[in-house]
Amino acid sequence: MQFATFSRRRPPDSHVPMINVVFLLLVFFLMTAQIAPPTPIDVTPPTATAEDLADGTFTLYLGEDGQLAYVNALGTDAALAQLQATKEALCLTERCTEETTPHTLVLRADAAAPGAALAKLMPRIAQIGFARVQLVTVQE
């Protein structure tokens, strides 16, 4: 008695493991990426030799012509009003006080910005409630 021999077909390769790896890499890169909003005005920071990096929750921009910008608000009054509203909204969600959570303001001022504009700006920043201001500089 002869039995018929069947040729066994090799099952097709599964692409599921490769797809899983690609999606895991995609999720990893999306979770570790830092997405920064574009700057509202171009500034060239002054140079310094310190190695400390400015780090804060809020970033205020001062242009070389003395123009102030915060997020999408241009002009001194509009930018400071937007900054104050953002700080108050953040403090409402965090239930913070200046003693428990002092926020730092990062000031990105152009190197050619007039000193008088910076001097007039400091009391207004203090009125909003910022006790610490860090000036961004470029390392030489």
C-alpha cells in the first residue's frame, strides 16, 4: 500500500513582531521628544562665561527695540497681562503660594536691548509675583 506524500508548505513569516517593534519605537520617541513653541520675536542673548543654565516655568522675551513678548502676546502691557494670567491659572491648578512654590521667570533679552527698558520692566515683574528672574545668556 502506498501512501501519498504531501509536501508541507512553510507557513508565511509573520510581520507582527516587526510592526510591534516599530510602534514601540514610535511611542518611545514621542514620549521623549521635547516640543518647544516657536519664539515670538528673535533675540540674540548677551554673552557670559557662567555655566549655569536658565530653567524656569515662564519665558519672557525682550527684543532689541525694547519690545516685550510672552507666548503670542506682543507689547509690554499685553505680554505682562498674559504672563500674569498664565501664572494665576497655574497657581490655581497647583494651589501654590510663593512660599511653597516660587516660580522662576526666564528672561530672554536681546544683547542690544536698552538697559532702561530692562530697568523699567523689573518692578512690573515683581508686581506680578516673581521673586526670581533668570537672564538667558550665551556662553563664550
